[in-house]
Amino acid sequence: MSMDTVQSLSRSTPERQGISSRAIERFIGSVQDQGLELHSFMLLRRGHVIAEGWWDPYGPELPHMLFSLSKSFTSTAIGLLAEEGRIALTDPVIGFFPEYAPEAPSENLAAMTVRDLLVMGTGHAAEPALESEDWVADFFKQPVEHEPGTHFVYNSAATYMLSAILQKITGKTLLEYLEPRLFEPLAIHGATWESCPRGINAGGWGLKLKTEDIAKFGQLYLQKGVWGDKRLIPEAWVLEATSKQISNGPADGSSDWTEGYGYQFWRCRHGAYRGDGAFGQYCIVHPELEAVIAITSGLNDMQAVLNSVWEHLLPAFEPEALPENEGAAVSLTETLGALNVQPPKLQASSTREPEVSGIVFELEENEQKLRTFCVRFSEEEALLEIEAHYGLESLTLGRNAWVEGTTRLFRMEEGKVCSSMTWNDKGNLVITLRAVETPFCLTMEADFTDGGLHLAQSFNVSFGDPGLKPITGQAREGQ
């Protein structure tokens, strides 16, 4: 179904588009019963949004970190570059960077093509680590053990190289290149993309978009590259990119990570495909059902969300409209409108507050490079003051409630955060900092003992151990 180029996608009711409101509510109930932390959900059928919700304090106006869902946008840029005749998928990777070429490149490195980057078939036995100031040089230093195109290894460095190639050819970053060709026609505004030390967009991660932007991208692919009366992406590219191009494991019907890989898109069970990113960022497209699902999250069990989609939503799609069900529609609207991620609510106050309020604790050396820690309590809230290596952070903490603010604690650039405080039964202060443009939530437990501080910290999600090393501190002399 063709759509007009408008700011927002059109809205409809679930029943009018052939799916029951009850089924959508069961899906929401399923993810919540499993304790899966979704931040947003948008379901489209035949070009219409039929259900949408954000778990407060997340909201439709906030962009969200996409992690590897960024890869599907990078793939799209390469498809457009190929359509313009400025690149071919058979081009050797090393040919774009003769200044990095070894004097005697290995046969496998010399054979690696743009297509091998797209399908994660570079021939590497392990993903190259990008850790110096020059990520292109890092990529070429890694041995290429296998014949390119024969061996799937998930490889964000390969996607970065696609970005580097595009910038080498065009003189523009990925974001600059996609703005007039993709983002402006889709009315996607405010997109940002992280860059390497040399100013090349990361490609494999780093893009931030709003939930509806993700949904528009999926709808564009569902429409085989057409938006309104304009073709934005070649149909042949859409079909190639979302088809199985390389095997990524023996498919046994239980996992959506072994169904094959396309050009930076995953094949799914049940005839669907998707872009996805760490901690639950999804753009799921089901061509046969004419459906798109956009989800942002902060969770570790990504398969569990897909299982709930297949269990509750997939069987509910009908070819024709269903009779309107006012009771079910009202119930779904109420459920979607009441979604929230609550702050921890234990004891809103403590008799310990007067003895620790305003005391500045000087911290031992730590991996976060935090220098001091201080909490100043008032009747309604508290003020957290942390001196970091880049300066002083001040965050207002709600008592058993979220308070909006900004911080650089999570990343070097400032980002929006919702913060709260509560006291646990051990007499410790529990501070929760939820970075609402990311999947991340940081919990600090402050134990004030004998004039000292023991600060335990953990993240909700992490690529490694979610716990940070505890930090100890002592009250500054003279207090």
C-alpha cells in the first residue's frame, strides 16, 4: 500500500486492519509478565499504526540508541551508492584504501569485497578490534583466515568499513549522505550518529532515532522502497538485502539468529526479516502479513521478545477487517496509555538523612574517574552532586519518583536522564539514574558507615559484567 509523504504515519484501529485488540493486549501482558523491559512498541499493518505505546518516562519525542539496528541503515546507503553507479558489490575492499594496503596482502584480504562486508563474510575468524585512533588501519591489521564469502562472523567492524568506504567516495558522512536521500523524504528529523576519532560515522552502531522513525524505515522496506509517489530505494536492493545471502548457523526453528543473514538484515522465522540492535532494538517486517513492528528496549533476552511476537501477534492477523470491539479497544487504549517503568519504591525517607546530608566524600581512584560524591536532602527531593574528571554533575533525585534532568555520567556528551532515590531496609540510599535515550539504567547503592562511603553500582544491561567495581570514599576533612 502506498503512503503519502507526511510527518506522521496514518492511524487506524486494530480491528479495521484485521487484528484483534485482545491479541495486542496479550502481547503486552506477555512481555510484562516475563519482566522484559520494553521502552516503546509500535505495530503497523497495511501502512497504518494500529497500536503504539511508550513506557513512561520514555516517550515518542525521545530518540533512542539503536546499536546494531544502525547496520540496516548503513546497508541502505550502500544500496543507494551502488544505484548511483559509484560502487559495485564486487569491488575489492582494499582497493578503496591503497594507503593502508600491506606490501604483500594475503590472498584472502585481496579477495574481500564490498559484498563480503555486507554479509558479514569477510573471512575473519574473529571480529577486528577497533581500538586505536585509526579504525581503518585496525581493520586491515587483522588476519583474514578464511576465504571471504564462506564464513559468517558477526562483525561490526565490517559495517564500519562500509561507512568508511562511503565517506571516502562521497566526502560525506553516512548521516550527511542519507539526509536528503532517506531521512528528509521520510520526515525523519534530529537523527544523530556516533563517529570514530577520524570523523567517520560508526556504521555498525551509533544511530539514534525515534520509534516512529524506525517504523517508517520498516514500512519503506515493506513497500519495496517506495514512499508516496517516489521511489527511494531500488526494489532489487530491498529484495536482495532482506533475502538470505549467507548461512549463519544450522536453523532448528527455535532461534531467530540462525535463519540466515542478508545485507545487514537478519532473516526471521515465519517468513519475516528484521534489523535489530543490542538490548532489544527491533525493526521487524513481515511482507506476507503487510506488518511492521518497531520496538526499543533495555533487556538482555532478545529472543524472548520475538517469541512473544510470534506467539501472540502472528496468529492474530486476519486477511479481512474484523468487527469493531469497543470494549477491547478501550481496554487496549487504557493499557497502552498506562505503560511505565516505575522507579524503585522502598522507603521515601530515612532518619539518616540529617547526618549525611551535604557531606562531601572524596573517592578512591576508580574506573569511572569519579572524584567526589555528595547528596543534599530537602523535604521533597535530594540533590546528587558528583565531581567527575570533566567537571561537577548535579542531578535532582525524586523521592520514590522520577525527576528529569541531563547528565554526562553515561557518555561524554550530555543526555537526558530520569533520576530517583529511595532507602532500602539496610539503611542504604538507592539512587536510580535512567538514561532515557538509551537502553541503560544505572543503580547506585550508597552505604554510609563510620564517616565513610561504600558505593555499589550496576547497570540493567551490559555487554559484559553489568556490575561496576565498588567505590569507597572518606568524608572530606573539616566537615
